[in-house]
Amino acid sequence: MKTDQRPTAIVLTNGLLTRADAKTTHGLVRGPSRYRIVSVIDRTLAGREAGEVLDGTPRGIPIHGAVKEALALKPEYAIIGVATKGGILPESLVDDLLAAADAGLTLINGLHQSLAGNPRVADRVSAAGGTIIDLRQPPPLDQLRFWSGDVLKLDTPRVPVLGTDCALGKRTTCGLVLASLTRQGVAASMVYTGQTGWLQGCRHGFIFDATPNDFVPGQLEGAVLDCAREENPQLILVEGQASLRNPSGPCGSEMIISLGAAGVILMHAPGRAHFKGFADRHLAIPPLKEEVQLIRALGSDVWAIGLHEEGLDEAAAVRWCRATTEALAIPCSRPLRDGGEELARIVQSNTGVHPR
């Protein structure tokens, strides 16, 4: 029987496993992952199982209350599994990092704030012979690409998964649709644009918000061209970031304009009235119809709406999908419910690709 050769890792959640802030952990628990996750560290849920807590599907990943309790599982890496506002390292997470450092683990950090630049952490890592991997440090300028336009000559359809706000499951939906297409025999690939995509083992991509703005279109283009050349897919899914009109970081137009997107899957949470973290500023998420019109004005179209079911029960989700499909004449799908199967069919229908 083939053994799992992936390096082992624990994931630090700072007590936030059940919140959207732990979306990196969610991606690693659900998989795929370039690491074999042997434990999630969450002091509020110790003794339970991570998959069962997350979505009711046990995945054999125990939750421990402290790093020292998981060391018997012989982890090699400790991954920061939360995404904080501004990418700042929470002081409450430092004790877990120090415990992992003292055990000689390699620390993997997806926050903007560098661990290598934190003497308290870096000194302890060095003393124990460990290593720090800071994923969101900007690459050297000589490794950055500028947009050339070559991607517009590419025959392979590019399909971004965008959203009307942050933390709506764009990367998760990309992964679900990719897996569904693969099961159907379609040669599809995915380009990641965030640190979790790299942690999950995606081959091609870059970290959008660690890239100087002038080079974002070029890095995006380069990742897609590399993917097309090395994997020869029939279509390429692209992970979106934030949203077109979130004022704290509007982005996504690059995925449409710079890539010449064939069509868009648009994630939306009707139960969320304001942009994440800005309810106190009364910054309302624009109407879904306006987002669809904006994407069309940018030169693409919305092929499907993906429902993020935050704040909705089953009946409300069904009603919303039905009403939205009727109002916008765009199919609405529930990717976490159907595993991306419906979105995969929609993408196939619009691109005309068939199983190889």
C-alpha cells in the first residue's frame, strides 16, 4: 500500500478555526495540500476533529489545544493558518510560534508581517536549527514580469472565479470545479493568486498582494502562459482576490482585462450586507446586478453565480438561487453543496471543451 510521502505539518489557528479568518486552515483541511496535516492547533476546540468541525466531514485531523500536545505526531512544519486584517501577526499567536520554533519545526508564514524580521521569533528558530518561510515577501525585481499581451494570443480559455467581497470561497470554488472537471475527463488547470494556493500545492501562480502593482498583470500573464505551456490544459481556472469594488483593496479587473477572460464565475453572499470588516462604516456591498454589469463593461460575462451560504438556512438558499436565476437569467449554483459539479457543467457548456 502506497504511503503518504508528503512532509507533515500542524496548522495554527489562534482559536479562530470556525471563522473566515482561518480560511487558510480551511483550505488545508479540505485539501489538497502539499503537506500532510497531522493536527490543527485551536485552544477553543481541543479534542475534536478538524473536518467534522469545519463542514461535518471527518478527515482524520485531530485538534489539539497547544503545540506541545501535537509533537508526538512528529510534525516537520508549523503553518500559520489565519489571514489577519493587514496581514499583521497577532501577539496572541506568538507563544504557539515559539513553541513550534523550540521544537525545531520550520515555520511557514502567509502574513504580510515577516517572521524573519521578528527577532523574538527568528532568534528562537535559529537557536533550534529551524527555518522560516515567509510566503508574502515581494520577489526580487529581476524575477518579476511585465505584461506583454502574449496571453491574448492563447487559445486556452481563462475562467476567473471572482467575488463581490473578500472571503467568499473563491479559491475553494476553483478547487471544487477543477476536481469536478478532472473527474469528467477534462484537462483543466488552476492558477493560484494567494498564499493558500501555494500551500495547497498548485503548480502555477503568484501571490497577488505581495507583488508591486505595476507587475501584477505581467505576473498573472506569466503564470497562465507557464501553465498552458507545461500542462497543456483545455481550460484554466484563475483564483480571484478580494472584489472589484471593495474599497480596502479593489482588484479583479486584471483577471478580466489582462487575461482576456472567456467568462467569470461570480461568488456572492446575499446574507452579508457590508464589505467584510466594514459594517461600522456602512460600506454596503453593491447590488449583484451592478457587479454583473460591471464585469460585462470590462469585456467579459458572468456565466454563473456561486452562492456563499453565510447567514442562510436551506430554504433561504434555495429561494435565493431560484430568484436570482429568474431575475438575472444567470444560473446560480451552491458549490459547497454539490462539490462544484454544476459549475463544471456550466464552464464546459460555455467553453465547448469535451473530455479528452
